[in-house]
Amino acid sequence: MPRYSHRSRTRRKNRGRFGPLFKLLCVVAVVVALTVGATVFFRVEQVTVSGNRRYTEEEIIAASGIELGDNLYSLNKVRIDRNIRTTLPYIGEMSINRVLPSTIVIRVDEWEAVAQIAVSDAERVAALQAARLEKDPEAEALPVAQEPWLISVKGKLLEPAPADSGAILVTGLTPLSPQAGSFLEVPEEEQARLEALTGLLEALGEAEIQSQVSAVRLDATRLVVRYAGRFDVKMELNADFPYNVRLMQAIREKMEAKDGENAAGSMDLTRSPAAYSPAPVSDILP
């Protein structure tokens, strides 16, 4: 009996010694099996696109770089997102999802061309360049745009503006090295103007009155909006734009109720309370 008892204890010790190693090998085997299974079985057989209007499904798939037969789990969604946005500048929000066993679903929203950035006047460019040379005598010439560019509400450059563009005309900015798919860049001195512009465009979009604004002129501290073709509206660069847009609409409604639908004038929203000055239509329109 002692002999058998000793052998039993030895077997139990051996099992206890190799138990953790056995469990580890089982875990590794499962991981390997899952990896091999994902590599062998989960292949892209279909790519679907929805939400597109400007671009075709084929254009979006081609821009993504996804090819049939690619491994579903080895696809880099960040790279796919970047490829599409860079190649197709009108693409705004986007989602990329895997649907087992073999489908990639791409959902896109496309930007609208909201504004066109006019070519900066020669005097403005010369002044900016002179300031650069004063700081650095060896500074290169500013790579300014030579043609107007269309931008989205967020300031993404879409394409050069055609002559018949109805987008909001923006003056007072100096676009640098414009390239479709990138975001509008301006000299450091104009950064506050750019931030004000995008804030204003977002507020106009939220109020759904972008089509009622034809022009925006920016300067160092303020901007002027041409509204409804009959009102010039002055705002601070750091204004609360959603509030200012609502105030602008309210003043227009009040003046039209008083003077008729052809009421025209200027609104100064930089003052508190806001000021309104009526003027003939011929004095307002350029």
C-alpha cells in the first residue's frame, strides 16, 4: 500500500506542475485558431456605400483602397477614412463598419459649398509680406491663392470656385497654398478672422438662412454680412454668432413689418442695444 500511495502522490504532483502550462497552451491554441479562422474565412466580398449624391459608389470604393478578397479584420479604417476624404473633398462625416461574414458598409455625408474665398487684394498681400520680411529678411513669398476657392461650413477646401458660383462671397482673408481636401489656411494675423467666419457659417446653417447671405467682409476686429440683399449687418469677430443671427432675423422682421418687404438698412450688432439705420436700397446694394 505505501508503494501505491507514493506513486499516486507523484502523479498528482506532476499534474499540478504541468497544469498551468497546459492551460497556457490551450489559450494559445484558441488564439491561433481564431486568428487563422479570421484570416482564412473573413474576406471582403462586398462593399456597399450609402448617403452619396455627388460621388458614385464606384468612385468612393476606388478612393477607399479596399479590394475584394482583403481580410475583413486587417483593414485599417483610419487609413480608409483618410484616403476617401483626401481624394474626394466633398465627403464630410463618414462611418466604416464591418458586417460579418464578408461586407464593408461605408456611410457618407457630403459637404455643400457654402462660401467662396475671394483672392486677396495685392495691397493686403504686400503688407503681409512686408511684415514677414521685417521679422525674417530671408522669408519666402507667401504662397497665396491665385483664384477663388469654395469651402464647406467647417472651412474645408473643396475646389476652385466657378465663375457662376452662388456661394457666399468672402473677402478679407488670404488663403495660403490651397489644396482640395485640406482645410483653409491663412496667415497667423488672420486666424481670428477665419475662426469668426466658420463660427458665422455654422450659425447661419443652424438657422437655415445661408442662402439669404450673399457676402461677408472681414477686417481686423469686425465683419459685415450682406443679408437678404437689403441689409448690411456689422458684428464683432468674437461675437456670439447664434445669438447675433437670431437678432439679425428679428430686426429684419420688425423693419419689414414697419416699412414693408423692401425695407433696407444697416444693423450694428456691435453696440448694446443694437442700432438700426434705414437706407434706400440703392445705397445698400453694391
